[in-house]
Amino acid sequence: MSIHTKTLPQLAAGLRAREFSAVELARHFLDRIAAHGPALNALVSVTADTALEQAAAADRTLAAGLGGPLTGIPLVHKDIFCTQGVRTTCGSRMLDNFVAPYDATVVAKLKGAGMVMLGKANMDEFAMGSSNETSFYGPVKNPWNPGLVPGGSSGGSAAVVAARLAPVATATDTGGSIRQPAALCGLTGLKPTYGRVSRYGMIAFASSLDQGGMMTASAEDAALVLQGMAGFDPRDSTSVERPVPDYAAALGQPLKGLTIGLLKEFFDKGLDPDMERSVREALAVYQQLGATLKEVSLPSIGLSVPAYYVVAPAECSSNLARFDGVRFGYRCKDPRDLMDLYKRSRGEGFGAEVKRRIMTGTYVLSAGYYDAYYLKAQQVRRLIANDFERAFGEVDVIMGPTTPTPAFGLGDKTSDPVTMYLNDIYTIGANLAGLPALSIPCGPVRQLPAGLQIIGRHFDEERLLNVAHVYQRETDWHTKVPAAYE
Amino acid sequence: MARTLATDATYSKATVYHLTLFFLQFAECVMKPEQIASIAHLARLSISETEVPVYAESLSSILSMVGDLERAQTQDVAPMAHPLPGLTQRLRADEVTETDQHERYQANAPETAASLYLVPKVIE
């Protein structure tokens, strides 16, 4: 087995047994990044010096017999997380020269746990996109087929882990931005419950929906990383004060007695028939493992995309008002006056999709339209959350496809925004309701990865990870690596 | 739809007016160039002449999709702004917790002088 296909517990054991040092591990992955990163366009920055310093520190910790399961494990951060002294671009020209003056809580916590940062992952600009084609730094390629998109907005994170350029990448999910690229690249991607992981230092897109999480090969790896990321943070006013359970200890519980809800509305005419076959095969595995399947209906879920495309742009237009060319970020050349400075700095600094969403948000919040759009969308959001609550009265988890189709071609959906938005049709509901959800690889569809989505009750990450882990003990889809990166 | 609204005493005249505008919008779902220019101004975004029709088309298409919300029965449904039930905004004591780090923060500023952010002259 190659070093880059080892699981996190295997890497931790190797470090403790001195089979390899943290510095050697970091060098191995840095070499892979140098060899494959540019062709995939997966990273915006590579932080080799920082990585080697952090790895040397991890080696000293391990030599002293200290450290935990993440000590010395390399990772890549999505470039939406502020990293002190390191350029943090959010995939935008607006922040092309921005050097974060502080660490995001997620970055600080994982650094504190001994993880080694290799670099910053490419992403859709300000996390707005479903194909990683809106980045100022150009599109990311899918390691399974470089003519296809990796998904978005955490497309760089997905490409990095799928090509095994790092065993872990952080990511964020506002409408599916962890689960959708995880599905399209054959990975395990977890979006925790809203409020479980701190948003401090995570550049805001839509504050009532954004949540940080991670991509890994397996649920077991994800459990270890979540342990390092989760927890109350007084610096995030929406962070929830609630103890963090031992996620790894919850793995391996038998599934007998588990009731799985099949979301009727997700198995609709928009679902690729091959994708449906793959998901149903995964469900059959769960039945063999002792789980019971039960159809559930969420009557309002069909309105999740329209509700989202009011709420998210509205919040985005407010959050992105801070980019004004004054305190940080891009400033236009030779502004005539203050208005010209604002308008041209923003007009030149933001890309087309970001401008489209800011304008949509500005419109739905403008005088006379607020009730008709924003209030209505918030009411529909309540209906969707109520639907989920009712369903979770009958079932323990809800399962369905993560995406309607496998990865599509670069440029295939860029001409019509609405067609692009419909990629997130199955993932947006969990964000609107604040629920934890993950995507795990199920059987391939036309030789491409496909994702099974598992949605849980608020703060039920232990169960989600266990349900995913038990499936991964029975199957090996999560161990598949594209041939070029084995 | 308009009849239902007009007969419902819980809706004010202004609401009926705005809702009518709302539905008319969906009947057409076309953003005019001057509307795009006005929104771009409100959002403080410079957009070029050639971009205006492109945004007009895409915003029309987005608003037409968003128009499906009209189907939902939302009378007496409380709007939901926060995804977790029962949580209230946490407050902290009003005390200074940060040290002065303005030099570090201003290192990212396009233009500063004497610890101040510089912008074009506002008052003649």
C-alpha cells in the first residue's frame, strides 16, 4: 500500500511506530502536489515552508510521546479559511493580495491538534458555484477525468483528496458545496449541523446557511477530523454551546433497528436512472445490514432551490458589502471620487457569478419586494424545516442521491445559471433546515463516482458517521483512487 | 389569486399592492436594462453596457425560477431566519478584549497615512 492511500489511523500508527516521520510524510504529499497540483489547478497556494516547520514540530511532539490522532497528519485548507500570514483569496480577484491577519478557529484548532498545512485549495469565487468554474484562478479539473468538473464550490478540496495530494481537506457547505464535490469525486464529505463548527475566520457567504466541514476518503477519517474541528467558539455568535461527543468511539455500532427514510421526492424524474440504480444498490446493502427502509415525503422540499436562491443571495449581498476597496482587498486605479472607488473596485474585483448573486440579493431586499421575496422565502424555509422534523419523527436518517447526475463536462452548464443551480437540488434542504448531512461514494455510474447522501437530525453526527462507516466496512467504493494517482 | 387576497382582511392595502406587483413581475419575468442599471447602482457595482443585457437575461431567469415560491401556502407561517430552533442571540459583557493591532490589519489596506484609511476627497 502506498503511503498516500493509507487511512488516518494507519498514518497515525505509522508515525508512532517511526515507519516515517511527519516531515517525510509532508514531503511525500508536497511532492505529489508539485507533480499533480498544477494540472488539476487544485491549489491556489502551496505552503511548503510552513508545512515542513509544522511537521518538524509534530515530530518533536511525537518523539516526546505526546500528541493525538491528528498529530503530523497533512491537510489542505479551502482558501475560504483565514490563515495567519498566508494569502487567503476566497477564489477572488478581490482578495488576490489579502494576507489574513489571524487564523480562522477551524485553522487554529486543527493546527493545535498537530495537523500540518500543505496549502490552500482552489474554490468557486466566494463559494458561489457548483462546478468550481467561477474561481478567479480558473477551473479545477476532476481527477477521475480532466474534461469534467470536480463539483463546487469546494472543488479544489475534492480534487486534492481524490488525487491523494493530501489525506484531508477542509471545505464549507452553504447549499451543497461539500457533499456535491465529494460525490462527484468519490469522497466522503460531511457538512455538520449548523453551529457545530465555528464560522469565525471563514469568509462569510450566507451566514444562516454556511457551515465548515471536511472531505476525506472514509467516514472513519472524517470522524477524527470532526473531533478536531467541532466545538463551541465564543467568537462565533451562532456557535452552539454543546459538548462534543467522541465521534470515533461511536463507529462500528450495528445497524439493526435503524429506520432509513427514502425521500420520495428525491427519486423523481430529474434523477439519472443509472444514478438511481446505484443508490438503490447501496440501500439494499443497508437492508442486508439489518436496517429497515421506509418511504417518507417532504411536500415542500421541491421549493428548496427557489427559497435558497432568495435567502442565499440576500445574505450574500449584505455580507459582501464589506468589500469596498477601502480597508482591504482590491482597489480600482485612479478613482474619480468615493462612489467611483466603490463601484469600480467592486465591479472589477468581483467575477460575474458573484455580481449576479449580489444583484439578485439587492433586488429581493429592495423596498417593496422584501415581503414578496425574502419574507416568503423565509416562510417556505420554515415549511421545509417542519417537513424534515415530521420525517425524523418516523425515521432515524434520510437517504437519497447527493446529485442528480455524475460529474458533467467543463463549460457544459456555464451559460445558464439556473441549470447550474439545479445541481444542488438534493443538497440545499439540509442547509435550509440546518441539518447535518454527508455524502459517501456508492457504486460508480458509467465509470464515474456517485454519491449516497445521508441526512440526520440536528447534532446527530455520531449516527451519520456510524451509518456511513458500517457501509464502508461492507463495501470498498471509498478506497477507489483514479488510476493516474494510485 | 388577487381576489383571494383582496377579500382577506388580514392583508393591508400596501401588501396587496406589493403582492400584485410581485405577481405581475412573474407574469413577465423580464428585467429591463434600466432596472439592471438601478440594481447595480444600489449594489455599488460598475457594470459595462455590454454586460447589462447578460445580467438582464440571467436575473430574469433566476426570478422566474424563484417565482415558484408563489405556490406555497404560507399564511400564518412564521418566517425562519435561524436554522436551529429555540436559540437566542448570545451576548457578551461589554468590555475591551482586543489589543491594538491596527498596524497588522492596515497592512492589507490599499492606502493609509498616519494610521488612517485614505479615500478620494469627499468634502471640497
